[in-house]
Amino acid sequence: MTDVRRRRALRGALAATAATIALAATAGTAFASGDPAAADRARAGAVAERQAGNPAERRAGDDRRAGASGAADAPVQTPTFSMMGVHKQTTEGYLYFPDRQGGFGPRHHLEISYDHLADVIDVDDDKDGWADDTWFLHKDGSLWHTWLSPEDMQRHSKQVGKGWNTYRTVLSPGSIGGAAEADLLGVDKTGVLWSYLAYPDGSLTARTRVGGGWGQYDQVAGQGDLSGDGRPDIVARDKAGVLWLYRGTGDYKAPFAGRTKIGSGWNVYDRLLSVGDLDADGRTDLIARKPNGDLFRYSGAGSAPAVFQKPVKIGHGFQIYNLL
């Protein structure tokens, strides 16, 4: 990507995220020329972009995310994503963009109902540090892929699957198969973990069974490398409140090594999720919410087994949302 296009992409990254989610709110057919709903989605996206405002440029600390060379076009190994909350009463959406200081900036209200949305999964396939592709999982089981085209710098969307409501958890820790594209994991309702490898166009391979026994976990999260070996990892919390680390192997057929205990007492939280690198240190972090709405950041330590630093409170009042 040229410097000019990179700057344009960075300036629009956050607003584009808002527009993408707004488009997904009205998704019923693919976003394409001739789609009768396209005009409505475009208007919703424009409103969301205005609400997102003028996103800040990368701060000096972001240079660390490009690697030791600091080259403008160096691949970013740990991306930064926004967090979405769906209001439990109004079902309207709110976007929280990272402030690059370890927390989130002011929320952006998307005045559209997201009651149909089960999950939002951002990925960074071009390794520029920001979301360029997003999967939207609807409660009816349909899976939608939305991407930013490098040719026209516009968002496009298409349905890539159905029947995904068989899974109680869906996430993408990154590429588990070694390709550029981030892949998907799903834990079904019987506790079996499955993997899907992604193609550049957002379509997916047939699923591969990873293993059973994942029904013992009530939270599974991860985005990027936690252990410092360059491979994406995940964490899982069991019903006794113990958090476990599953280190990536690089083999999509057996993507994770045996578990390592991180610590106990994690049942004080009712939601665990990762938006990548929240504090601009180049390492992936974890977000944890207490039932009273207090929000905490666990900064990545970059090595195992102590993969997280001490928690830092970064917000309150988040109990009003279903966090996606």
C-alpha cells in the first residue's frame, strides 16, 4: 500500500468500522449493485461515519507495533479493534474505539437495532494494524463477511454461511493455518471445538474437528500471540473460575498445545474478550467486565505462563451492554 493510501486508510479506519457495523444491521442480502436494500444501508453507514467523527492519526507509540525496524509498511503482528456494545434495553449499538492509551474513547451511538446480531468478529488480513475484514454472526445462524476493498476503499458484504447458531462461541485468534487470512473457531453446543480456514474472499473451508471437552469452559477469548512465540493463542475460563492458556502450534489440524494454568479467581468477571493491542505496546491484551459494569484491561506480558500483567480499571457502567 502506498503511503498516501495508507494514510487515507488509517484516517478512515475507525469511521469505516462504524459504517461496516451499520451496514450489517440491515443485512438481509449481499451489499451489491442492484440490491434494493443497498441505499438504506449506505445511508446508515453515512450516519455512522459522521458519528464516528474524525479519527486520530496513529500516535508515536504505534511505531512499536510495526516491529523493530519502524518501517511504515512493516507488517503489524498485533492489530487493534473497536469494541461494540448492544444496549440490553434499546438493542441499539454503541462503538468504543481504542484511545491508544490503554482504554477507549467516547462511545459512538448507532441508532439502529442490533437485536438480531449474535457476534462481531474483526480480523486484520493485510497486517496494517486495523480491521479490514469482519464476520457478522446473526442469531438466525447466518454468517456474513464484510471487507474493505483496496481498489475502491469501499465496504462490501456477502453471506458466506448458515447454520452457525449451532455454536455457542465463535472467535478468530488470527491465522491458525499459516496463511495471511485469519481463521475461525467455533465451540458447538456439545462442547466440541471446530476450526475453519479462511480464503481471501471470506469464504471458509469445511470444518475440521479440533477436539471435545470444551463444554467445561464458559468463556473463550483471544486475538493474537500471548506467549511470545509468534503464533496465535487463546484463553479459556472453566466453570470454577480458572483461566487456562492454549498456546498455538501453527498446525490447523491440531492448532493448540495442552493447556497451561494462568490463574484462578476469574469468575469475578461475566465477560472476557480481546480487541487486540489496546495499550499500543505491540502485545495483545484482554478485556474483562465485572457484573457491576466495571471494565478492566489485562495488558499482555508477552511470555508464558504469566501472559498478563496486573489488571487496570478502564471504565464503568458497561453492565448495560451485551459486549461483542
